[in-house]
Amino acid sequence: MTEVWKMDNDFYCLYTENRDIMKRIRRYYTDFEIMAEYFKFDKLIGIQYKVPIKRKRSAFRLAKVAQF
């Protein structure tokens, strides 16, 4: 599951449970900041990122969500 939503005027928020997306963000999108990490039984299940407004299109493409 991967979701994107608007946080305030300057940032979007991206939440993902997909390992491939996490690896891609770590490698190519160094300006995405980790806001929270979610664990279940000491195993990472999801990460929430803070995305700059200039990377909105990239975030939506990573999430494969249509922009409205």
C-alpha cells in the first residue's frame, strides 16, 4: 500500500509499505525526509516520508496514483 497526501503549503506526505519503493527513495530521492517508521513485532512494515512540493510529481509517480 502506498499513499500520498498534502500536509501543508510546502510539503506532501508519502507512506509506503513497498520495499522496492523504499529502496528507490533511498537511492534516488535523497531530499525525501523520513518522518516516521512503522514496526510490527520488531519488523519494519512501512515508512512515512516528507516530500518537498517541487517533488510532488515524483511522489505521485512512485505511488502510481493519478493526480487530481
